[in-house]
Amino acid sequence: MPHTGTTSLDTERLYSEVSHFYARQMQALDDGRTEDWAETFTEDGVFVLHGGHDRAVGRQALAASSSKARAALAEQGIRHRHWLGMLTVDPRPDGSVAARCYALVVATALGGTPVVHRSTVCEDLLVREGTGPWLVKHRQVSRDDLT
């Protein structure tokens, strides 16, 4: 890993901030607060799924897409929970952060047993606007079952 001029303490603080950001972001999504979830992206944020087959650009499109997916799951009586782990954070000279993690999507049918629905890799470019919170500028999610 190249040396970026950050200290171990800086990296630990950054890791903690990004980990906390993801916890709040995924809980908003899983709780159905799609507008709140979309607000964790930049105004022109990009979300690319499945090798580019699904793509949303901008908060309005992100909120609409996640709301539609949530409604489809509710109709089927299924709840999704996202579990992120194996997080790495790499600060860049411009102040942005390249973050990468494994993301499991656990699906539970009402009255059923939780099952791993998908195993993915999530790669984000995180930025701050001024002194505000971290925001996703670009997200690429790759499913393990697709090439």
C-alpha cells in the first residue's frame, strides 16, 4: 500500500468515520427511508450495479430506484438486511476516500429463515462537501455470482 502521509491514528479515525457512515446508510436503506438513503450520495452520485446493467444517477433517481425495489420486496413479503464487512479505506491526495467492502444481502421472508441472497463487493468513492458528512460520489457493486 502506498504511503499517503497519514498517520495510523488518522487512518483509524477515518476507518471509524466511514464504518459509521455505512452503518447509518445501510440502516436507512433497510428501514425503507429511501430519501434519507439517497441523501448519502452527492447530488450527481452514481450507483452502478451488476456490471453496469443497472445504473442510477442523481439523488432523485437513486431514491426512486430504491423505493421501487423496496415496494417489490414488500409485495413478496421479504425483508432485506445489508451486512458490510472487510472494509478498507484509502485516503486520496484530493481528500476523497476509496472504500471497498464485502456486502452480504440477507433476505428473510416473513415467518421464514434468513438466507444469504447475494454476496457482493462494493467499491465507493467518498467525498465531503465542505465540512459536511461523507457522501458517495460513485458506487460500483459487483455480484459474486456474475462475471
